[in-house]
Amino acid sequence: MKSTILLLLLATVAWAKPFRQTGFLDFMLEDEGSGKPETEDNVFGPRPPIERPDVPEGPVCPFGCQCHLRVIQCSDLGLKNVPTDIPSDASLLDLQNNKITEIREFDFKNLHILHALILVNNKITTIHPKAFTPLGKLQRLYLSKNFLKEMPVNMPKNLQELRIHENEIAKIKKSSFEGMTQVIVMELGTNPLKSVGIENGAFQDLKKLSYIRISDTNITAIPKGLPSSLSELHLDGNKIAKVEAASLKGLNNLNKLGLSFNQISSMENATLVHVPHLRELHLDNNALVSVPPGLPEHKYIQVIYLHNNKIAAVGTEDFCPPSYNTKKAMYSGISLFSNPVPYWEVQPITFRCVFDRSAIQLGNYRKK
């Protein structure tokens, strides 16, 4: 009997397969790839094939960035270069507040549908002449708060908004905006510009330009050749000493003119004739000794700031026409405080074309 049992055990060992260590997931995998046929002793029937998810193909978000709905946000990461693996379907790329010093030739090579590029507050000193070539659909370019010493060349022709203030640009060439016929908004302030640094004709291709700010520079006169499409012109914080009539010629659509914090002591007669649709005129914090001429004849001016000047007298016809009902728009704001004019001597009839008496701001003059 014992010999019979021993023979059965030996036969069993001979037929048994060698032991193989299996992992936990091996129990879930089928043997299709092993070349072994399905055994008939599987009481549960043939096991269905298991779908193994592959690694997704397509764009990968750059390390450290956040990507959502074609918006790639890589700000505040301490980056020294533009990431190389930006998804090609990106619509907005935010790279502000990094340490990027240079924009290289192929940094944006695959971004053919990019609409907005934000490079504000980096340390950019140079931009390769071909860096923007692939960006045929770029509409908004923000390069403010960098160390650029000249305007980038070959900027995208479809740009609608360009902000490049707070750099070190000293000169704007005639060719700086060549072919950029779609620009609507431009910010050039806080650059060491001088009047001679803006070449005549630099703005001639900007046929749709509506808003431009050239504040806090060293220009001494209103730039020449500004496009007639302008509705807002901001030249605050410069060194302009005089407003000449010819400097505003052709600006028929100008709605708002900012000349605050300059050194303006006079404005030529007929200056306001060239801006017939002007509604706001900011001349505060200058050196004017009298109310600018032409205000009574102008039909649309509603707001005029003249505070912090050297105006010593205000006449009854300085703001309003002699007769009533000849001005189409009533004043909604006149500021005259901080001038050496004795406000108690100003006749009430002086402000007969003002919408409401609360719109007039007079006050004591304090000698500095």
C-alpha cells in the first residue's frame, strides 16, 4: 500500500509545472500573449480581453506650469528661458514675473495660433529678429517692465495691443511699427524717450490706433504724425513746455487729451480747432498763467482740469460763449483749485454753461 501511494506522488510531481512567482496584477491578465491555449478546465469560460490604457498622446504641460483650455500659465516660476515643450494649440501664454533674459529664435516656433503673449516683469535685454515670425495670429503682446533698449523688429502684423512701457528704449524709428495696421492700443510710457527720439512718420502705418500713452518720458513736444484715428492721447508726466496748434492738426476723432504734469505755460490760439470732438482736456499741474483760449467756441468739451497752475484771473467769457444755447454739451467738470486766482472775485455768470454747480471745483491757493 505504501509503495502504491509513493508511486502516485512521484507521478504527480513529474506532471506538475515548475513554480512561478506571480504578482497581484497577474491574476487579472490573460495568457493570450504567452502562446498557450486556453485550458478546458476554466469553469468560468474564456476571460474577456483587458483594455490597457496607453499614455495619452498630444500636448504635455510644461513642468511647473498650469494648463487649462489652451491657457498656459508659467508665471512666478523663476524661469530663465522660455519652456521648450509648450503645447502647440496654446492660445494664451503667461510668462510674467520670471527671470528670462533673452527671447531666442525658436522659442515660439510651434505656437502658430497663439493670441496673447505675456512677458511682463522679466529681465529681457534682447529679442531675436525672427523670434516672433511664427506668431502669425498674435493679437496681444505685453513686454512691459523689462530691459529692452530698442523696439523689437518684425513684430506680428496682426497685433491689436502692444504694451512695452517701463523699458530702456531711447528711440522709436520710422520702421518700428511698419505694417502693423491692426494695432488699436499702444503703451510706450516710462521709457527714456526724447522728442528727437521719435522719428517723424513712426506712427504712419497705425491706421486703426485709438489709444496711445507716452507718459513719463523726456519728450518736450507733442509727437508729430499721430494717426487721425486716435480717440485718446496721454502725454502726462513729460517735459512739454508749449502746445502748438499744428501739433494737434488732423486729430479730428480725439476724445480725450492728457497733458497733466508737464511744464506747459501757454497754448496757441486755434489749437482746439483741430480737435473738434474733444470732450476731456487735462492740463492740471502745469505752469499756465491763464485759461487756454478757444474754450467758449468749442462745442463738445465737458471736462477740463486746470488745477495746480499759475492762473491769476478768470474772465466771464473764458469758458462759455457770450450767448446761451450755442454750446451743444454742458460742462460736467471744471477744476480751478490751487491757482492764485481770488475765487471770491469770479463772477457766477462765468459758469453759465455748466451742468451743475457741484461740477465746479474752486479753492484756496497755497503758496509752496
